[in-house]
Amino acid sequence: MAEPKERAPKVVADNRKARFNYEIGETFEAGVALTGSEVKSLRAGKATIAESYADARDGEIWLINSNIPEYLQAGCFNHVPKRPRKLLLHKRQINKLIGAVERQGYTVVPLKMYFNAKGRAKVEIALARGKKLHDKRDTLKKRSWDRERGRLLRAKG
């Protein structure tokens, strides 16, 4: 009998701005507490986490300002699109995140939202520190130089 192939995680939403605006530190994988209509909407591939962040409230981590649009077929059982959603983490991870935010000035930023191999909705969050304007310019210079270097190497041989 053939072994089942591992499925690649299906990425629903990607926060590409986060890698430009923040220096990404340690990353964590967190589950998300969702309602049924939210899961249906995510499976349809509709979500944005570009302007969202994670915040600590009462010893729990919450995903704030993430947009999961209403699922049209849900009818009266629909959800609020921008409601705060609880992130499911271990207590040790929660304490580490809260400590880094309060003492070291980090921000908790979601990087991507996806379904893992078991079909569970997950969010990859990271401890991040905001970049200054000159750091962003350096990033742009490095990216354009890498692109130009690739073109030169392809043209050469």
C-alpha cells in the first residue's frame, strides 16, 4: 500500500508588508478560534491580515483587525468580519510573547494564515521590531541590487 503524500499547507492570507516594515525575530505557530462561517470563508480563500496585529488581554493573545469577510451562504448565522479572534498557544509561549512586548518593545505581527496538513486553521505570528526609514531604504537597495546581479549573471552565461 502506498504511503499518503504530505500535503503542503494551503496559504489563505499572507502579510507581505510585515517583512518590509518590521525586523522579524522569533516565529510561532498558533491556532485560531473560529466560527463555522469563518472557516468556510477561509476555505474559499478570502482573508486579509495586512493591517492586523496581536495583542495580550487577560493573559490571552488576540488577533486584532484581521478581516475574514462574511460567508454569503451562512444566512443569519454569519460572523462579524473584523472581530477579535483568540489565538491558541501554550502558556509558556503566551508568557514569552507578553514579556517581549512589555519589556523589550516588540510587536506581535501575523505573517501568514493557512490550513495545516490536518486541515486546521493556523496563523504564523512573529515577534517583530519596527524598522526605521533608513533601514527600509537599505532593504530596497539590497533587493534592487540582487535583482540587477541576477540579470547580469543570466546575460553573461
